[in-house]
Amino acid sequence: MQTYKKSLRNLKLVAEPLAGFHTAKINASQHAAEYLRPLHPSIDIFESFTMLLLNRANNITAWVQISSGGLTGTVADVRLILKYAIEELATGIILCHNHPSGNTKPSSQDIELTKKVKQAAQIMDIQVLDHIILTPDSYYSLADEGQI
């Protein structure tokens, strides 16, 4: 058990910023999707889950790959999502995962996860600004569709 706790404390952000990343301001779901798309290089092969961390001015401060999964799913742990947001002193987060099938419609699990993260983040005064579902050709914004 002690080894597990030690390795959990040593988790780090798993990605480096993109060029111009820290100066990018997110004003709309389309902007977020444009920054998130390159973070899913196998968008049409397997699912992965990432998130953008933002400051109060909605500037991106970092991004994190939360998980990489299989052909039809991936796991996103609410506790890890909040861990990264707290460590980076984020005041806002944008969740993102891809659907290799090309179907942009969120599943009931996608909606439930978004609700759980939003509820947990509120306690820490962190806003879940959006949850974007990417496909090879399009994207779906839960915020744009009133589901956040």
C-alpha cells in the first residue's frame, strides 16, 4: 500500500505545452476544440481523455492526458482530474475525449462523468467550463448544448 501512495504523489503532468499554448485564450468551444484536436493524434483509432487547465482569464496554463483507452472507451477518474487542476491552481477546466466512431453524441456515461466532475470541482471553486467530444471530422460541446 505504501508504494501505491508514493507513486500517486509523484504523478506529473504527462505533456509539454504546445507552441503558444500559455498565451492561448479560450473564448468559445471552437477555440478549445482547435487546441484539443492535436492532443488526440489517434483520434480515429482509440479513445483518450484530456483536459485543459485555465486561469481566471481563460488562458490555458497546461494540459493533461488523463487516460488512453481502447477502441470503445477509456477511464477518467474524477480524483485524478481534480488532482491536476488543484496542483496547477486552475480556476477552470475543459474536459475532452474522442469518439473514434465519428458519432459526436455524448453517451449517458459521458454526461454522468461531467456532472460528477462539476459537482466535485465546485467544492474547490473550480469551474467545469465545457466537455468536448472530438471526432475525426467534428466536435460536440456539452456547454453549447446546455448540458453543463
